[in-house]
Amino acid sequence: MKNRLSRFTLAPLLAALVLAGCASAPAPLPALPEVPAAFAEAQGAWTTTAPAEAQPRGSWWKAFGDPTLDDLVTRAEAGNTSLQTAAARLAQARALLRATDAQRALQLGVGASADRSAQPGLGVPPGTVLSAGASLAYELDLFGRLAKASDAAALDAQAREALLQSTRLLVQAEVAQAYFALRALDDERTLVRDTVEAYRDTLRLTERRVAAGDIAELDLARVRSEVAATEAEALALDRQRARLEHGLALLLGEPASGFRLAPAAWQTALPQVPAGVPSTVLARRPDVSAAQSSLLAAQARVGVAQAAWFPNLSLTATGGFASPELSDLFRWSARAWSVGALLSLPILDGGRREAGVASARAELDAALAGYREQVLVAFRDVEDELAALRLLDEQGRAQARAVESALRATGLSETRWRNGLVSQLELLDARRSELRNRRQALAVRAAQYQSTVGLIRALGGGWGEGRAGA
């Protein structure tokens, strides 16, 4: 009889083990679309590799050789609020991981209680029972549910860490781009103000010639118009610089009212992209790594949802003392203990667990689509910046020729105008053309710096050992 009872008691557990043997892990992830072995805009051989967000990115901004930029990036890393938020999210994810891991550990607790009761109808007089003791509990992870939950939480923490790296890289890149935009504006403001001074010299000479009766007052009105219009452009550049300066203060996490970046000549070196940069640097992109970790976490949660169909087995043990008198509570004769096991197996739940599995699979599909998109975005970003740098290099050479010709035309026109061989209108046209071409050359140079920083960000950091190749 005892053996039959034992077999009957163990039957649910044996059935659960059979179910576990039939249980399958989450279906393997569909393969991603084949990625190109080389970037279309790159020179040399490229290779593909798995995400490697742990690879060092180095202080890539130091390749520009600008101490002011170095200082700004350091201040941004210390005070940027987006970085602080991302760091807090990472700390939260790590705390959740510790909480999830704690479910797999032995649970120990102590407690004490006092209970007074009576049953007058049964003739039981009022009585008090005092108890104190400890309890142990441990859930056996027969089907890997707790392990899968821990894996998912660990992958979430990895994703948060990658997002922190992504935020840091984004902030560094935005600080560098804002700084270069400021320096480009400083050069442009100097150029426009120099042009204003040239117009003023022409204005003074024109005023003398009008007073002498050599030329008509119409020429004087034209020069005054050019002076005023160019002064207005200089003031517009001042307004644009103030906005950029305030935006840079926000990136640094500092009040805009107290932040100032003095104008200076733009002498920052432009790093060159070496031919044949290996695509292993692309694997360091933290956003790609975060998307991959989120995908694997979603896959692990499918396993957690599937494991909810299988039984849970918990072992418990308690030990302590119980007595109606406080003075006798800790006597050896008042000792009490118990051990037990709790096996629970779901039968009917109204479709709740099935809905949980469907929800987890939908989350996995969404994570897979997000990961695929992030990989495609990474390739697009690199191709965009490589194409921009190649075309900007050609555009810069063409614009340099245009500036050289415009300077020559202005010099010839001014000489001819002073000798009375051409009208003042021709001189003004030449100077407008010179100013336009020189400002366009500055815009091309600024775009080269912006695209270089954009490429570094698209590659997940510098392309050299600790710094971008100068």
C-alpha cells in the first residue's frame, strides 16, 4: 500500500519530466539578409564580423589636434544630462538583473508571532501561542524558467550598457560637430567683416569722387547699399553663432547664460580616412549591439513564457519554537519544525499562458525587425558619409579654383575702376562674386569636418588604435 501511495504521489512529477523531455527551446532566429562584403564607397578590402561593442573606441576626437575640442568633450562627458539618464537606466537594468538572479537563490527568513484565540462554543478557553523561528525556501528550476529569466535580464542589462555607449558616442559627436560649426562661423564672420571694411574703403573713395564731380550720386547709393546689406549679413551670422553657442552649452550640461566660447581662427586638422578600413570597426556600433541584445532577450523570454506550462517544484523548511508562555518559548521542549515540497501544475487558465507565449513571440518578431533595420541603418550611415567625403573632396578642389578666379577678377576690376576704365557696378559685382565663392568654400570645408565626425560615429568610433588616423 505504501509503495502504491508513493507511486501515486510521484505521478505528477514523472508526468512533468516527460513533458520537459518533449519541451523544445524557442525556434531558431531567421537568418538576416546577406550583407555586402564591401562598402560601395570604400577603397580596399572590407570584411564582416559579429558585433563587438566591447572593443575600445579610444579618444577619437583627439585626432583633430584641438585642445579646445578636447576640453569640451571632457566637460560634456561629465555634465551631459542625456549621459546621466542613460547611466541611470543602466544601473536600473543591473538592479533588475540582481533581483531576477535572487529568485534562483535560497531564501532565508526569520520571524516571530503571537496568537491568542478562543472557541467558547467548544469549551476551549482563551489561550496564547507565541512562536519564533526561521524558514527556508528554494524553487527547483526543473525546466530552466528561472535561468531563462536571468538570461533575459542579463541581455537587457547588456542592451542598456550598449545604449549608454551609444549615447556617449552621440554626445561626443554632437559636441565636435557643434564646435566645428562655431569655428566655421567664426571664419565666415571674419570674412564678411573684412568684406564690409573693403566696401567702406570703396565708399570713402566714392564719396570723394562724388564730391569732386567725377561720378554720379547713383554710384554712391550703390556702395552704401552694399555696405548696409553686408553689415546685416554679419549681424545674422552673430545671431546664428549665439544660438550655436547656447546649444553647445546644453550639450555640456552647463547654463547657457554663463557659457562663452571666444571666437578664434579655425586651425583644426582634418583627419583623413585611410584606405581599406576594416569593417570590424562597424561591429563596435553600440546601437547595433543594443539591438542584438534586445533580440536575444526577446528570444529568452519566449522560453520563459513556454516554461510557464510546466510545473513548479518548491522546497520549504521551517524550524523554531512555540509556547503559550514567553518564559518557556526557547526551551528545547518547545521546539517545532516542518519540511515540505509544493508541486503545482497548470491545467486550465483561460488561455492566459497561451497569450503570454503569443505576446513573447510577437515581441521577438518586433525585436528581429528592429535588429535588421539597425544593421541596414548602419550600412546606410557609413555609405552616406563615405560618399559625402569623396564628393566634398572633389567639390573643395573645384571651389578652390573658383575662389582663385574670383580673387583675380576682383583685383583686376578694382584696378580698372580706380583708373576709370570700368563702372563701379562691375567692381561691386566682382566683390559679391568673391564673397559668395569664399563663403561657399568655407561651407564645403565645414561639411568635410561634419562628415568626418559623422563617419566616425557611423563606424562606432575611430578607425585607428585608440584614435582616428590623422
